[in-house]
Amino acid sequence: VEVFAIALDTEDAEWKDFIARNDMDWINVFDPTNRSIYGKYWVDITPELYLLNPGRKIIGKNLKVYQVPEVIRRDKIKRD
């Protein structure tokens, strides 16, 4: 499982400072034009939690953190 965070509505320097202050050591990208995320995954609000399988298919949307392990488990069973 990897975390991939996309910043949409902030300044580049502010975003980098926030990442450093909060020890966010996962994949972080900056998309001030909002093109990549909205077009590909139909995100209309943030923050939003999507879960993608290794094939980048959405297997969970609008999830609560406690739901993530079960969704991953079910997807793994389907793929095995």
C-alpha cells in the first residue's frame, strides 16, 4: 500500500513547508491546475480517500480509514 497525496489549492512553498512540518514521507505531488486528479478520478471535494489496486483501478472511494484494510483484503482475494 502506498499513500499518494495531491495538493490542489495552495502555494508551492506553503505546500512544501506543510509536508516537512508534518513528516509526510509518502508520495506528494503539486497540481495547482487541478487537471490530473479531477479528470482521471472525478474528485469533486478534498480531502478525499481513494483506494486503487495495483492496476490503478478504483476499489474504494469515500472510505473511512478503518475500512481500508478490509477493502484491500477483498481486492486481494479477487485478484488471487
